Amino acid sequence: MGRHQGGRRSIRMLPLVYRWSEDGRENPLPVRPIDAKARFRGRILGMVPPPWLPTGLDQQPFDFCGHMRELCRDITRRCSELSHIEVDRLLFGVTQARNGRVHGLQARVTPLRFHKGNLTRQRRGILYQVQRYFVGRQEVLYLVTFCLPRYLNQAFDDKLITLFHELFHISPEFDGDLRRHSGRYCVHSKSQKDYDKHMAHLAREYLASKPDPALHAFLRLDFAQLQERHGSVVGIMVPRPKLIPLVAQQG
């Protein structure tokens, strides 16, 4: 970012703050359909979705981010290790997969603060600020993004574990920073295998608590099945927050 003069000029024009309305009347959050047909040559229409898995009204756009928000709200209520998360300060979004490969980015959580919740950070003598996001009067501290259709085309267990994986990255202090582990591998801990095993344990514990099946029914369908039932799958698409050199704001 900002490696050449043209890049610095473009960064200078980026806003320090993004604001979207909560009621959607003025400057609503941008909701877009995932256009699988334009990018994927593989199977588009899946098997007929089982009628006992409720995901909303047929032939009405499936609101992926809305369903994910309600599922995460329930998860944070039932899982003590994630109870510090304030779901209303998370923004759930989607990004379009660039190809039909199964492997690749599934999801990511992007913090909107630096270490210990600081809004700015100095690097090489320049003070940087991460862009701030507001929905209504509520400031967002984390952007949780899912790569579709890829994420929805995993097995159910893998989808749920991936979700726990991303939520667990959120700092226990809920200060806009990531959870940091001791040692060299401060984000994923020193053992990726142990980290993944713990996420699977949390996912199993959540299901064992007998949550309302309707909350996670959509994860039991793949993208094609949801598209077949609802006509389209839509989600919030916002720009990934960038670091803005504050000196550029003064130039």
C-alpha cells in the first residue's frame, strides 16, 4: 500500500470513516447477489433442498449475512469462550470467490484496531490509522468475511469449525484487536493442529447444547441448494478496511 506516488494519492482520497445507515433508508449497507453462474462452470443447480431444513421463504433472496449474524449471536450466548463477543459490533460480509476451487480462502476476520485496541500505529516514522466503520451509531470493531460460494460448499462440520475458528481470533478484551498467543505464532498459536482440534471441540459442544436447528439449517445446504430454493444468495459487500497514513490527510 502506498509504494509509489500514485498509490499515495489514491490513499489520500480514501475516507477515514465509512458510515452506513442502520435502517437502510439513507446510504444502506451494499447488499449484492453472488453470481456463481458467471464464474463457475461446475454444478450450479444442486439436489432439491430437503424441506425439513428451514432457510426462509422459497424464491426469496437468501440473506446469508443475516442468517450468519443470528447464528453467531446464539453461539456467543452458549459458548463461554466466546461470550465476550458483542455481535452487534461485528459486521458480517461476503466476498466473491474468483474460481471454483474447493481450497483457498474460506473466511477471515479483519480487526479494525491495532495491538491493545489502539486506533493508530506508527511505522517507519509515519502514523497510520485503520479506517473506521459505523452502522448507524454503532462502531464496528471487526469485519467477518466469508468467501462464497466456496465456504458454503464445505461439509457441514467444516463450515461450523471454520466459523468457530474465525470467532476465536477475536480478542478476549474485545477491543478491536486479534487474540494473541504467546510465542512466535501469536495468531494461531504454536500448533495449528491443536488449534483446529480445539475449534472442533467448541463446535461439538455447541451442537451438544441443542440449539434451535433452524439457526444452523442453512449450513447443512450447499450454495447450489440455497440458490435453487431461493433464486439467489445475497450478502453485504464492503471494502476491506485499509491503513491510512495520517500525513496524507494533511497534504
